[in-house]
Amino acid sequence: MDIPETLSKDYIDAQYKRWKADPKAVPRDWQFFFEGFEMAGAMERETTDVFDEDHVLRQSRVDALINRYRDIGHFLACLDPLTACPTDHPLLNLSAFNLAVEDLDTQFYAESLVNNDRASLKDIIRILKETYCRSIGVEFMHLQDPHERQWLQNRMEPRQNRPDLKSEDKLRIMEKLYQAAIFEQVLHKKYLGQTRFSIEGAEVIIPMFDALVSWAGMNGCREIILGMAHRGRLNVQTHILKKSYEEIFSEFESCYDPGNTFGAGDVKYHNGYLADIKTHQDASLRVFLVNNPSHLESVDPVVQGFVRARQNILEDSSRNAVLPLLIHGDAAFSGQGIVAETLNMSQLSGYKTGGTIHLVINNQIGYTTLPENARSTRYATDVAKMLMVPIFHVHGENPEAAVHVVRLAAEYRKTFNKDVVIDVICYRRYGHNEGDEPYFTQPLMYERIRGRRPLNEVYAQELVEQCLAKHENLDVLEENINKELEEDFYADRASV
């Protein structure tokens, strides 16, 4: 549009005001002119804002804050069922970045965190806290490969590390928690005082393992070679490897002496087990639980040897057909040198198995010793940092977060053929074994544990509130599990 020089400034201003009040009140040419004028003004204001020296400086501080949350956001994660969640850390405060409360409503670039590239500082911090400071704490910024870091960010930040679970997934988690809990309760009643190394306090391991088996079956894995110590071993055999309750009862009967307060023998916690199972998606999978003597972590290199041999036999060049899984205790993982030795061989061409999934049952106590008296590191898993692999810490009473983490860990292992560590922060409802009285050595800790409701009840109530379960259905589930256990118990006694 050509604007005659004879048009006065006042005339143009009057037209502009008419257009602002009603764009259709001026001719079409004037409409286009004023639209372009407004657009140019907006771009000028944005450019001025972006390249303002003070704003650029504050943007760099926000970038530093984002990276700091990725690096040590786990310090603020809510991980321990026995203590209050942390709410503050000096290295994550606004003042640590020379930012102020007044900056919270200012828009900054955060391209990897938000869809439209920009967000207020308040929203940026909210997204970072939801991703790195809830029930999952992640250590991954020590990784030297930027591609691996970006891969993890791309899978955690867009969905803020929230589990993507369907209703049937949640109901299956609940079912596995009920199976795990009731099985232990029945053993406790039937064989009072006999050692069973109960999984109670760490029941979340069962739905985690179940989710891993399902993932493996759907992703081309044919075998899982498993090494683990005593705690939860019987529960894993029955609810993952499909060993019958009757077989378990038979092993108890063979060494049970009701007249002996402390029971007798625990060879059943050393024996291995080989199972060909079907996942609930109908995939076939072989799982081999390796024999393990009382020297807890001595099984680690044995598992690696088994896996490497099976991979060679199957000509598994991708190292994804056979998956090594090691389940550790926290004190053993940090305290036994054979762990570091096995980790150190994980990427050597003559020994590597394409990465091991390490699952640490973190009871926060080693026999009777608290962590602060047992190790010099913050986490039980810190020894694994030498491998430049991700370490996931997860709240042991958040089964959905735990299942999400084990799936993400399995995907990482398959993608990069490297080890990955999952640290499940939980507790031990009883002592080191069922003949141990933990109140003698750790009365404060066990006073807190005494007040914890069983996880299956807590999670079931969550599903009831989400209208995914009903109380009457829970009663039926519990009744059916108890009925199966009772039938197998008396079937075993009848066969003696």
C-alpha cells in the first residue's frame, strides 16, 4: 500500500485508533498495513527482550539451574519410606544462581523441557522437580557420552518421569503385591521362627521383576540368568519362576522342627532353579536362578560366565537374547570387593555380556549396621559410577515408579549394551532373619517400620480411589490366594 506524503501524521494515527477498536472499520489496505505494523513491533520487542544484556545474563543462570537439577536433583527426591521428604538443598536454591523470587514469572528459554520453547521460571522449576525430585532420583550427568545423556533426557523430561501404565498394568501390580505379601504371611504362620528371609518391606521387587520379564519377552529376550542372595528368594521362585507352593512347603517340611525355636537349616536359600515360563503376554522365556552360597556376591561373576557362554552358544552377537540380572543387598553391594571387580570387567571384550541389570534391595541396614556406620559414600550404589552408567534411585513404596524405572533401565541396557543400576530404597520388616530381634539393635528404626501399613493394602486403596478396584474384589483376591496356599500346604503334608 502506498501512503501519500500529503496524509498527515494525525490522519494515520486516527485510522490506527479506528483499526484497534474495530479492524473492519478501516479499508482492507489499511487493515493489512496495521497488521504488519503490529507484527513488526512485536518482533522488535521480543528481540529487544532476548538480547537485553541483563536478560541474557539471567538466561545463562537459568540454564545453569536446569543442568544443576539434572545433575543433583536426586538430592531432593522423595526416596525413603521411613523419613520425611527433603524440601530444600542449598545448591538448588534460587540464590545459588543469583536469581530472585521476582524472576519466577519471567519467561526464559527451556527448549528441551517445554513444547513452545519458553516458559516462566516458576514452570521450569516445577517441571524439573516433577522429573527429578519426586519418587525417582536419577544420577546420569556423570556419563561421558553426550548421546547417552540426551537419550535419557528425551525419555524422562517430556513426560516428567511419570509412569505410562494402563489399568490392567496397575491391577497386575496389585495382584503381584498381594501374592508376595500373603505368601510371606502364610509361611510365617505355618513355620513360626524358621528362617525364610522374608521380602516384606521390599515387596515391590516382585511386580518390578514381573514387569521386567514381560518387557524381556516382548523385546526378543529368550533367557534371563539371575543371581541373588537370600532375601526374597523364595518369593521370586514362586511368583516369577512359577515354582509351586507345594514344592516350597516340601522344602520347609524337610528341615522343620517345631520344637526348635530357631528352626533348622537354610539350604533352600542356596539352591538354584530352572524354569521355562510364559509371560502374561504369552511369550516364552527361560529363567535360570543360579545356585548361591552364603557368600552373597560371589554369585556375580558366575552369572556373567553363564550369560557369556549362553550368548556364545546361541550366537547372540547383539547380546540381547540372554539377559543377566543381579539382585543385591545394599550393604553387600557397597561392601564386597567382588562387586567392583565384576563391574570393572563389564566392558572388556573377553568378558562383556551386553550389560547387566543390577537391582539393589536397599534395606538401609546391613545385618545390624546402619549405612552411616557401614560406608563412606552417600549411596550404596556409588561404586557403580566408575562405569559411567545411569543409576536410578526409587521409592520402595511407589510400585508404579518402580515399574517405570525397570522398563527404562531395560531399554537403556538394550540400546547401549551397558550395565544399569536400580537402587530400591525400602526396609526390612523383620530382622536379618526371622530369628533375629531388630529392636535390640535398632529400636528407633524399627519403631518407624512397625507403623508402616503393608504395601499391598496401601496400593490397593489407591486403586480403589481411582475406581480401578473395589473392596469386595480385593477380598476375593485375598481369599483365592489364601485358598491356593492352604490347598498346596495340605497336599504336601498328605504326600509325606
